[in-house]
Amino acid sequence: MAKPGAPVRLLIIDDDPASCALLREILGDDLLEIDTAPSAEEALGRFRESTYAVVLADLQLPGESGIELVERLHRAAPATAVILITGHASVHTAVTALKHGAADYLVKPANPEQLRKLVMKLASERPSHLPNALLEAEQPGDQVFEGMLARSPLMHAVFQRIHLVATTDATVLIVGETGTGKELVARAVHARSSRSSGPFVPVHTGALPKDLIESELFGHERGAFTGAVGSSEGKFGTAKGGTIFLDEVSTMPERAQVDLLRVLETFRYTRVGGKTEHQAEVRVVCATNSELMEMVRDGKFREDLYYRISIFPIQLPPLRQRGDDIGLLADRFMRAAAERYHKQLRALPAEVEEVLKAYDWPGNVRELRNVVEQSVLLATHDVLVADELAAIITERPQRRKRGTVPIRIGTKAVEATRLLAQQTLAAFAGDRQQTAHVLDIGLDRLDDLLAGG
């Protein structure tokens, strides 16, 4: 049994920051050490770092349900007590949860005293040793940091930089190729910060229409423009008390760059069509897959904004420089996909790992996950086969020769560039992000080229 008076390690799994904050308030005192996770995947990442006596999990989670998570945790950490909490109770759901290993089942809003008594009762019944197959499976040198798994020193250095900056409010610039996990790093900065109980609001600036980006970021007042039938607080308002993540910040048009610079210098902004200034009570994390300093030299990005957002840069290495991590990540992706598709697969064979290491992974970790998931779906044996996986890699769009674009002498420059953009987009199977990266242009410019501009 757990020692009387010893702190109880508890994990709250809920994608609603307000619910996490409420549960912390109900349960938090000197007898509890509480961590949170917004998804099943991140919860499993926590279990790869340490072990918890009690878990409080919401039934509806991003990616997979709370019941699926209960089943996985029950297999990996059978002595951990899992309590499912939901706003939509039914006898069938309760029976299913208990059948899959849940210790109990509560309906929102949980009675504070009942919840506290249940947690402490279950904690007191836990053995002094809590088995955890996820933790025990890691090898010396492996690190799990906010759901990110790495063996390579390059990523360990990234984890250290996240740890150093997270407790401050400094603006962070994450630089890395497409698919390296920039949003995961941004979420880790948020999770380790004093704002972790607040919202995390991701914004892909390249996906926002140029004429609406200011409204999307800073909000607008009713009647500010055609179609503004009501007011909007914008992403900065939504992120109040938390973190706003501006992905692909290099794609922001000039006017939006000016507005962002003002926010970072004064922490105040004005909604489109409004006169009242609002306080920007957020932490700003930016990311780019472009070389911003080159864009500054070319006049494509404001120099003053560059220095404001790059107070603390974090450089993410491409997967091809993380050879030690490829097999480790592939094994994790394989196990997750096998569970998702109800397949029984043995450990990743050495020959499969060699095939994976021989590829240069232009799409980085995202591409690795995609390839492994495909191989699991196609698997007809109880183990992945190297030749079958190699065939999947060979067929990938990034693997094709980019070739040449035939252009007749006398073709107008605007038409030549449009043809180049079209052919490059086709070579990358319609992936606009990868196409823009290869052509070294922003997504807005790519759209202009495709339109013949």
C-alpha cells in the first residue's frame, strides 16, 4: 500500500483547460502531485516519463476515446487506478468502462467532496510499487519530453532549451523543416509554463486569407467590413491567459507584420473597426520553415519584427540528422497503429530499421509516421517486412525525380513561372506546403503563381 502522507502522483487527462483547472482546484494540496495532458497520446507520453497512482480521464478525448485509453493503461500499468469522467452518462458506458479496467466512473459536474474522497481512497489502496510497462520499455539514453521521444543528443538539447525558456514569458521562435514537430515543441513550451492551465491557440498564418488576417488575429467590431454581422475577439482574445502559436509566421503580409510588431512591443492591440485598445494577455510562440534572415535581406520580412520574435530561438533538426531516433520513433508509431487497427505485431525488425535509416525523410517525422501507418495497414504477417516497407517508400511523391519543365523560347516569364509552380505542385502530389518550401516562396505567392500572377 502507498505510504500514509506520501504525495500521490495524479494525472488529469482532458482537452478542456477550464476542466483541468477546476479539478486542480478541487484536488490540489500538499498530498497530491498533479500533472495534466490534453490527449490520450500525450497521456501515454507522460507514462513513458513516470508513473501515476491515479488517473482522471475525460471520456471524450482527441484521437481516441477515454475507454480506449483505459484499456491501454490497464495493460501497461495495471495497478494505476483510472477514473472516467463524462457529461453524458449511461449504464452501458459505465459498464463498458469498468469492463475495460476503469476503477470508477463519475458524471460531470463531479461532487467535489465525493471526487476527493474517491481519489484518496483509491490512492491509499495502491501498492508501493506501481508496474509500468511503458516506462520499463525505454532504453538508457531515451528521453520522453511532453510526448516527444528521442535518443539523439540533438533532440535532448532541444528539450533542454524548452525547459530553460518555458517558465519565462519570452517570445520563442521555432525553426525547422516541414514535419519536424514545431507545434509539438510549441505545446511543450506551453505545458511547462505558468500559463499551462490557459488555452493553447494554434494559428497557421499561411492559411488565413490576406484580407482577413488582421481580423482573424486581432478581432473586429460589428460592421467593420462587409459580412461582419457581429463582433469577434480574434485569436489573441481567444488565447487570453494562455499561449498563441503563430505557425509559418514568414507568410504574414506586411500590414499584419506591423500589427504583430506593435503587439509584441506594447502588448496592446485594437480590433478592426474599433477604437478601444485591448491588453494582449498571451505568450507568443512563432514557427517557420523558412530562413527568416534571408527573407529580411531580400526585403520580404521586417527586420525589427525578426528581432522581436527571435528572442529565444529553438532550432529543430531534420529527421535525417537524428539517425538514433528513427527506429525508436518507428517502433512507437508501429505500436500505436497496430492498436488502432487491431493488429498483433512483434517488435520492429532490425532489417526494417535499416531500410528506414537509409531514406532521407524529406517530410521528416510526419512522413515517417505516415509510412509506418501504411505499412501496418498493409501488413499480412505478425511482423513488418523490409521489402514491403521499402516499396512504400519508393512510391512516395517526394521520392520521384523532380525532372525538368519544358518551356519554349519566347514564353513570357509569368507563364514560365506558372508552369514551374504547376509542375512542382504535381510532383509533390498537391502538397502546397512542400511545393512552397522547394520553390522558396510563401503560400500566398504560390497561389498567385498558380493563378498566373
